[in-house]
Amino acid sequence: MKRSGYRTHTPDYVFIVIVLLLTVFGLVMLTSASSDLARGSFGDSYYYLKHQITNGLIPGIFGFLLALFIPLKYFEKYAVVALIVSIILLILVFTPLGLEKKGSERWLSVGFFSFQPGEIMKLSFILFFASWLGRNQARSKTVTKGLLPFLLFLGVVLGLLVLQPSTTIAVIIFLTAIVMYMTAGARIRFIVATVLLACLAFASLIAITPYRLERVKTFLNSASDPRGATYHISQAKQAIGSGQIDGVGFGKSTTKLKYLPEPIGDSIFAVIAEEFGFVGSVGVLTGFLLFLGRGFGIARRSSDNFSKLAITGFISLIGIQAFINIGAISGLLPLTGVPLPFVSYGGTALAVFLTMSGIIANISKYRR
């Protein structure tokens, strides 16, 4: 598919290598973080690794390759269909098909496997929003044809996510949408009004739900109850501090054995910091910064508005999620349950991130 003024090249192999390295590193760290937990729970040290490969890596590789070779026009053409399907999937979690885990209805169980529709919504929402804005960027400067439909789309999606509840995914999608809206040229007053409205809604949500309010209180006074409400963040900080400069060594984390909650999920960065120290932590941050830099570079050279907005959305979402995960587990932000992209356990998330990366690599083939 040739585009006016642009030539078809090979995909950006530097970007692909960065994605490959992040994914491989994630599998290696999952092996370390999960081995004792898996052996104690299932009698198989590689139980979680096997699940990550079968439920995340293999579908993700398939999604990456499919996204790399499908003509870009189809992503734009069927973006609205993808959004509608994702909304239906979000609604289905409240039916008997929904699977409740840890007090949240975030999963759908279909036959022998389960998945999170909220993760799929990240992909479909960005494609739809990029298509909607890309076809007519003047929409971003009007109220009736731009701001109000934008708030309606966003409100429906975020409302369904909050009901599950998947509040952190809702926040990540909201922040990503704001970045895309700004990139499309939205008026500053529209951005300010949207952010203020969201802050008001979020503050009200925190005030009326005790567990969300407790997380904020824990963040503001992390030393108040080290054996109770603040236990998770206290153990995470201890793990991070134990790593010092060069870490205790791969596989030698002690906090992951008994003390650190969710060592394979949102706490996996604490395991990385303990085993590889400050050096390893900086290495992980550098990997994500290279991912962001290369991705935004592809966006600047992209062949049309849809491509530019789609890449901006994908890169921003992954960057925002990584920042929230690392910031929360380091005590810089309130604690959340969001996984570290490409690294934490979660098959649906890994498959979606690899598919996003495949679309970015596809777009990278078209440049001046």
C-alpha cells in the first residue's frame, strides 16, 4: 500500500528489537519472580511461565505478525467495529460469562481460558479514536462535533471500566485519550474542561468507595500501619532498598518468597530492583525510554493523521502504564493493581501490547 509522498520501506527493526528485548526480559523476570510461588501452589516451578507463553506470548506473536502485514486501511476502516465488540465484551463481564477474581469482575471465561476485555479495549479505543479524529481533525476544535462526542465516547468506556472495577485502566485510557486529543489540535480550553470534569468525577468516586479512599490515605501516610493497610508498599520499598547498587543476584530475592504481595504482577519491578539493584532498575527505565523515543520518532514520520494518532496513542498508553506501575510500587504514586507492560504476568495484556507493537512496526514501513 503506497501513500502519496511516502515510500514503502522495511519496518523499523530497531523498534522491533527493543520490543523483543523487553518481552524476553519480561519472561526471564517472570521465571524468577514466580518459581517459588508456582512450586508451592501447583508443584511446578514453571507454571506461570508456561501460562504466560501459551496465553500471552504465542497469541501476541500471532497478533504482532498479523498486525505487521495487514494493510493499514483495514485498521482504520474497521476501528468502529472493534470498539463496538470491545464494549459488548465489557458488558458481558456482568453476565454469567463473567469471572470474578479478588472482588472484581474483569475477566470473561470462554471454555478453557479467560481473558480481560479491559485490555482489549485499550487497543480498540485507540484505533477508533485515531480513526475518528484522523478523518477530520477540525472536529477537535468544535464543541458539538468534537468535544461532546469525545466526552460521550470516553464516558461510556470509562463508566464500564469503573463498574468492574478497573479504575486504573480507566485512568490510563483517559490520559491516553487526552494526549491524542491534544495531538489532534484540540483547543486548550477543551482539554482543561475535560481534565477538570474528570478530576471532579474521580474525586467523587474515591470519596464514595472506602477501598479507593483507603489507598489514598495509605499513600499520604505510608508508615501509618506497616502490618496492615500499608503492608504492600512497605514490603515493596524494602525489596527495592535491599537491591542497593547491583542487586542480590538473579533468582535470589527473599521478599518474593513470603512477604511481597503480587510479586508476578504489579510488584514485579520491586523484584527486579532487589535482584538487579539500582543498575538493573535504570536499565529497565532506559528500555522503556528507548521504546518511547523510537515510537514517537515513527509517529513524526508517519504517513497520515490516522497513523500518527494511532502510534501516539499506543506509545503514550504503554509509557503511562509503565510510569504508573513503577511510580506506585516505588511509593511515588498511590498503589494500584496495574501490571508493568511486557514484564508482569498477564496473558491478555502481553498479547495486546505485542499487537500494538505490530501495528507500529507496520506504520513504520511508510515514511519519507
